[in-house]
Amino acid sequence: MSQDIQYIHPSSSKWEEIIALSENSYFFHTPAWAKVMEETYGYQVATRLYRADDSEILIPMMKIKRYGFYYYRSMPLGYGGIFSASAPSAETLQKILRSIVGGRSPLLMILLPPFSDISTKGDSSIRVDLGETHVLSLEQGFEYIWKERFVGETRTAVRKAQKSDVKILNENSLGNFRQFYKLYTETTKRWGYKKPPVPLKFYENLCKFASPHVQVRLAIKDGNTIGGQVCLYYGKTVFYLMSASLQEYKAYNPVNLLVKDSIEQACKEGYKYYNFGASGDRGKGGQGVRKFKESFGPEEAETKCYMVWSRLGGYARRIFRK
């Protein structure tokens, strides 16, 4: 690495300070999310802070061991990013990214949130994969969103849930996170999974480490928990992490009501965006999930995933792709 680039290990307070100043930060970028990843999956916190070009450059990331190699990811199960008060030059940024990979660390993956980008100037060691999410602007307020953005069928579904006396329980207890996981297990079975992609321990750790930036909502009908939703709150954005429901109560539209409630609350609390997240594999419930999310009126937004390969890693990738 060039002599004018200095690497230091950031304290949690310094890490949080830099993230909080960003216009496009998510809870995924915080030390608390890293703690959830560490405690759930055993990933090692590997966030780095650099001083270069008269500025500080923070890259939140985790180190993941696979088959004797170490992969860096910013950030698992969510968005990563590169944070600096003043934009570093493309040359400096490329030097930093290439310095992270090498030896037994063949790959750094950075999935950026929407409206974010990195200048790579055609660097052949950095590959960019495109994805998408759905983002709803909250700036015009809930009444506008309800009347102009929600499709008619969604408004009807919400009204039916209300008329059916479906109630919402908004309380971050460990029991409620565990109750949500039961719903999540049933939902993923319908999508064709043999076991849930995300373990119970993840939701337990959200309850333990993510407060006050997480909220679990449960939909209750006649004393039965029939639906649930988990959202993350940070900066200007509410992120729709997951929802689930029981098939036998589908006619009561519990998730429609839960999403409406979370959007309305986000508007009241002054958030600017509501990010519905990616819809996943179209073959395992993804297509239906996409249609459901689009019924609340968000617009599709592009995301970019930067894959930074070491020389050896890039060579192996080309070999295996042949």
C-alpha cells in the first residue's frame, strides 16, 4: 500500500460517529449489526479505518472463513459501504480495496445500498454485479402514500384486516421475536425451503443487540398470532427486513396491515425512505413477494455489488467459469 495511506483499527465510537454523518447509512453499517453477525454466525469483525487524501475512510466489514480461505464482506445479510466525509480519489480508493485482498483472502464483496456508487475506472480486478430493491419515498406523507401510491387492492386488504379486528402488537420482547420466528418457519416452508434460511439465533440477537433500531410487529386475531414483520430503523431509512404469516389466516391480510402500520409510523417519525429490500429467488416465493411489495407503491432502485478479487482469486474465478 502507498505510504500516504494509513490503516488503523477503529473504536466502536469512531465507527458510529462516521456512519452517523452519512446521508445514506443503514443499520447494517453499524457496530451493532456486526455484533449480531458475530454472535449468530461466528464471523469476525474486520472493519477498517484509513487515513488518506486528508480524510478518514471507513469500510465496515466482516471476515468469513471458508475452506481454509478468508473472505471479506461488507456487510453480510445487508448493505455495506465506504464512508468518508470527503470523497477519496478513485486511485486512493482502488489502492485501499486491492490492499484488503491477497494471500489467503481472495475476495472482498461490497453490496452498496441504492443511490450509492464507487468509481473503479475499469479496474479489471473489480467486478460489478447489478441488483435491485424497491424504495418508497415518504416525503409527501402517509395520506398521499395511502391514496396515490398504494394500489386499490392493497387499501381494500388493509380495510378488511381492520374490519376483521386484527390487532397489532408492537413490542420488542424476546418472546415476540421467537413468536415471529415460528411464523417465519411456516412461511419459508411454503416457499420450498426445508429449513429457514435464517436461524432463530439471528432474531434473538437482534432483540439483544439491535435495540432501539429494530422493531418486531405481530398481528393478532382472536388471541392467535397470525402474522409478523421485522423492520430496521437508522438514519433516514426504514428497512423492511422480513414478514411472515400463517396460511390459514391469509384471508385476514395480516401482513398488509403490518406493512401499512410500519409505513405510517415511519412517516410520523420523519424518515425519508422505506426500503422494501430485494425480493429473492423468484422460484422460492420471490415473484409473489415482489408483487406484494410493489402493491405499496415503491419504485425500483438499482443496487451495485462490487467484487474485488486478488490476483490468485481472479485467476481461479476465470478458470472455474470456463
